[in-house]
Amino acid sequence: MTAHPHVPTEAPAHPAAAGKWLVGLGFYVQDDLVWHYYLIDRAAGAAAAADQALRRARLETDRLPRGGTEPVAYEVRHLHQDLFGQWVLSRPRSDGAHLASHKETLFA
């Protein structure tokens, strides 16, 4: 797998909190963007989590939308526990989901 544009490659500062990620992969289905979400555990960073989610999506081809086998957008959010032990989902990036252009491939 290759590095993904706009996905930070560094792991979170707190090693105990590293590893849990929610990765959304967007597929076009009849001109609508349909999202499939994957909970990824034990990933070293956002790029590794995105790679794992893509591998899982490719293994579950029967669950993917018809008409599109490759995602055209993705979003990676970190899951961590706060001081009270509650699970918290990081906020989405300000630029939103990352869309692939017609000229580039989202994942290699």
C-alpha cells in the first residue's frame, strides 16, 4: 500500500491510546455517496488504519455496493478514552472527507 494524501502518518502521542480508529470508505452508488465504516484496532496511525480498512473492504466484496468496487472518498477518525474512561471519537478534519479526483487512485 502507498501513503495516502492528507492522512497524518504519525501515531498519537499517548501510546496506550494509539490503535483504535474509525475509518469510513465512500463508494458512489447511482450518483450518491454511500459510506461503509470499519472499526480498526491496533493500527499504528491513520494511514495504517486506512490500509487495514481497505483490505477488509476488498475481502468483503459481497457487501460492497454494486457499480463501484473501489472507494472514492475516505475519512479516518481516532478513538481514545478520556480521563473518565469514556470512549471519544476525534473530530473530523476541517476539510472533511478526502475525495479522489478522476485522475488519481485513492488507494494503490
